[in-house]
Amino acid sequence: MADSVRQSITIPGELARKIKRGAKRQHETFSKALLHYARLGIAEEERAERNLRGIVDKIRSAPTAEAAEAFTDELTEAVFGPQRRVTLTGQPLRERQERYARSQGERKERLEEERLEQSPRAKRA
């Protein structure tokens, strides 16, 4: 870990009061509380970036356009928040997710039927 660096910063009054309250609750100094909150913020930023990269990877590797749409909706929610229940196309998110799930179920059934039709036992009967 790098050496400590002394840094002078200006913090809005309301934020400083919140940090002081947090420091008092945790029985630590203002500096330690500020450092704690900074680390939490950085960790959250890194987690959010990993989450977004994961969703983008899902979109890129989606097997169908409908799957890509569903993951695009997931990306929209990750960027704009869970209150965004209508997708960019104007369709409710849950409706699109349900449609995608139905299409995947139908696809699996179709593949299973094709597999059964091509199996050796089916040809003998």
C-alpha cells in the first residue's frame, strides 16, 4: 500500500455533519470516518462497473435478438435505476422479460421435439 498523503479538501457542510455523526457513532476520528466512507464509495463504484461490464458481455453473447433485448432492459435498469419500469421501446420491462421467458420455453420444447424425431428409437417405431 502507498504511503499516506496529507490532502486538504473542502466538503459541503451537510456532508461534513453526516461524517461527524458517523464518526461519533463508530467512536472514531473524523479522518478515519471520511476514509471509511471514501473506501465504501470506491468499492461501490467498482462493483457497479463490474455489473455493467457483465451485462454488456451478456448482450454481446446473446443467442437471439430477444435475449439481447432482455439484457438491454437489464442494462437500462442498472444505469437508470429500478424505478425505470418502461424500456426504451416503451414496453413494460416485466412484460418483455415474460415474453422472452416464454420464447425460451417454446424454443426448448421445439428442440426437444426435433431431438425425439431424430432419435433412433423414433425411426424404428
